[in-house]
Amino acid sequence: MNTYLLYCRFQKMRGGLLEAEYDREIALVKETLGNLSPVETHWDEYFKAWD
């Protein structure tokens, strides 16, 4: 997960992703993790530490 988030950040910095595209990717990751948390509790800590 960290590698993907770094990749998205790098793409944003180099102009590969617009701000809105980056925001959508981050929202998608947060939504996906939020949907997994009842089943996979190790994502709870990751999700809480995000903000």
C-alpha cells in the first residue's frame, strides 16, 4: 500500500496526475481500506494513522 501511495504522490509531483486525479486515487484507497476494515483488522491501524 505504501508503495502505491508513494507512486501516486510521485506521479502528482512530476505532472503525471492532476490534483483532482490524485485526490480521486487517494479517496479510492481510503474507501477500499474502509470497506476491508471489518474483515481485515490490521488495516484499522493503518487507516487511523493516515490522518
